[in-house]
Amino acid sequence: MITVDFGKRLKELRREAGISQEKFALKIGMDRTYYASVEAGRRNIGLENIKKIADGFEISLSELFKGVGVCNEKK
């Protein structure tokens, strides 16, 4: 599912940045429990919040979605 892939990508970026969920959510002005549910792939997040996350990581939207939704199955 794309929500799970997106959440994994966020977790990867956050860990690379060396920041906790709580600190990152505070940085971008988002509730920690909401952000945690996005990172866990349980929430279908809106575009404005996606932009907040990209800005928080200081990356473009295309970089934020790098590898998300890519099918790795062989046909």
C-alpha cells in the first residue's frame, strides 16, 4: 500500500536526520500522534501536510516520494 511505503520513507528520512518523531512533529507544527500514524502507514495524509513534511526535511516533494509506490514484483 502506498500509505505504508510513504510511512517507511518518512521513517527512513527521519532516522537519517537523527531526530525523534516528537521533535520532528514539533518542528513542522504537527501533532506527534498524527505524525506517528502517518509514519506507521495508517493514515491517508493530505497534500498540505505532505508539504510540511518535505519542508521539515528541507527536501523537494519529488525527493520525499523517492521510491514510494515502486513495484518491486517480477512479472
